[in-house]
Amino acid sequence: KLDDKVPRLLAIRARAKQRLNDVTGALADCEAALKQNPDDMDALFARAKCRSRKEAALMFADATRVLELNPEHAEARELVGLYWFDQGKHRTALEEFEAALR
């Protein structure tokens, strides 16, 4: 059924828009996907990737939620590591990066 696939398709389209530097459009697609399924891991991760480092707390929240849903998500762990690195928590960042490599 197409309705069940819409959040995933929106998340994929958001990643494409992000690569074309349409961050506003990408975030809109993520929000639309998350309205239908607040725990859609693809949409959460796409939204985290769209967040700039100026929105680090929001990016961190999305990436952390992805890790709650899937602790093995290496790219989300990388974002969490970058967050900790920017916060000056280099040891914690290193732990996240090492976990992403496992």
C-alpha cells in the first residue's frame, strides 16, 4: 500500500533535495514524513543531516532518537560524535566514532 511507503519516500526525496542544496525543501519533506510516522528512522536521520551546526542541539536530538531506534546506525553515531566534538567533549566524541566503526 502506497500510504505505508510515503514517509520513507519523503525521507529519500529529502536526502536528494539536501544534496541539491534545497535544505528548506528537504526539511519540509522530513516534517511531512514525521507527521505520518514520528519514529521514521529515515526521516529523522535526513532531518538530522539537514540541520546545520548552528542547530546542533536539534541535530543531536534527531540523531540520538535514531540511535534509540537502531543503536547500530553508524551515520547517526557519527553525527552524535561530531556534536560531542564541537562541545569540547573529545573523549566522548572518540567513543562515538569508535562505536560507529564496529
